[in-house]
Amino acid sequence: MQPNQARVIDQATGLRQVTGTAPIRTIAVSAGKGGVGKTNVSVNLAITLAKQGQKVLLLDADLGLANIDVLLGLHPRQNLAHVFDGQCELDEVLLEGPEGIKIIPASSGVEKMTQLLPQDHAGLINAFSQLTEHFDVLIIDTAAGISDSVVSFTKAAQEILLVVCDEPTSITDAYAMIKILSREHQVNNFHILANMVRSASEGRQLFQKLYRVTEHFLDVTMDYVGAIQEDDLLKKSVKQQQAVVKAYPSSKSARAFEKLAQQVLLWKPKPDLLGQTSFFIERLIRN
């Protein structure tokens, strides 16, 4: 899908007419490296926010290696690749997950979806303009790493939740992401979540490691939002293709996600970053 520039402008204008006037909160869940539990955080946060009365849209932004549907045992017949090919509208690929969250599934093993050019993203404008349902929160589960696609999705969001674990590569890669976003894209505010730690104190120590290296070299603000401790029930829920907040709501990890969701709801919307789902897409295209 490669519409000409005039069409892109027309579509961007039309996006502002999407139903509903209340602002949507857009949160990018990112990590400097893979294997830190980022998608698990995205899924459980989305479901927990829905349990607290929010209408949540969860976007699988790992466009070529989708895994949200796998994590939840869902079987999409169509995904974003079909939308880009013009085979269907975005409304037609929406999946319903636990607690009524809506999921936009990505493709898996489709190489072209990992090599989209900026003008290719214009297809997303047209796709999102077709959504008729209003959402309170859009959570973007980005791919791992610091590729152009990851940076584009992350900096287009209002809030960035950066997931780290107690591995040297996790800290160094998280720092690399913060450095790129702050120095090259003027993104200076980050929420840090410690994942898969043995205790609350270990989570705090992990944050301090990242904080110490950034405060010396970067002009950024980092907000520590807590830790998700290692939990056998969480590992069990993954094998069962369920979210731990649904399968084991009394587990320590599920309670930690409840605290995280409560914090997210307290984040003050930024006046210059309010808008609909279309706001996120328009920022993505401009970026």
C-alpha cells in the first residue's frame, strides 16, 4: 500500500473525524533486548487495565514475528499483513481477548512486514481511520531491539514503559535505546519496570544501575514503576497460553500487575499529546 502524498494528507485529515472525543492514552512497551518478558507485560497490563474499567486496544507491533496471539492461544485468520495488502479492513482483523480487550495481530514469518518504508506506514492511516470503536488506552507491544521500526513506534507513543531484567545485556541495551531516543529524537521521559527479579529490593537495585549510567551521560527523566517478581505461576500460565492475571489472579505476579495498572492510570496526560487513536498513527507517519 503506497498512496501518493496527497492521499496521505487527505487520510490524516480524515482521521481526526474518528468517533469519540475523549483522549486516548498511548503506551509503548519496549525493551532494549529480547527475552525480558516484554510481551507478557503488555498482555497482562492490557487485561488488568480492562479489569479496572478501561477499554483497551493492544497492538502487536512486532510486525514480522507476531506472538501476542500465541501467548493467549488465539488463532487469527487475518492480520496486519492482510490489511496492508488490501485484503481486509482493520476492523476485520481485531481479535477479542480476555476481559474484552481488542487485539490487532501482526504477521509471523512475513519478511516484507519487517522492511516497511516510511511511506508504507501510510497504509496504517487508512486502516485506523476505519475503526469505529473508541478506546481509552492503546498499548503498543514493540519488537525487541533498536531498529528503525521499534524507534518509530516507541517515539510516537505518549508514554514509554521500558522493561529490563537483571542481565548485563538488558541494562546496556536499555541504555542504548534511551540514548537513541533522547539524543536523536528528543524523547526524555521513561517509565522503568524491572521484570523477572527475585525481590522488590532487587528490582530497585536494577533500576539504580540503569539510573546511574544515564544520569552521567544523558539528560532524561526516569520513573521507576516497580517490579514483577519471578513467579512459577506466571511461567505455568505461559505454558497454558493464558495471562497470569486471568489464570492465577491471586499470584504475586498478578498482584504486581494490578499495582502497575493503578500507577498507569495515575499518569497525567500531557496536554500537547492528547488525541485519538489517530493521534498515534499521525505521529508515527510524521516521525
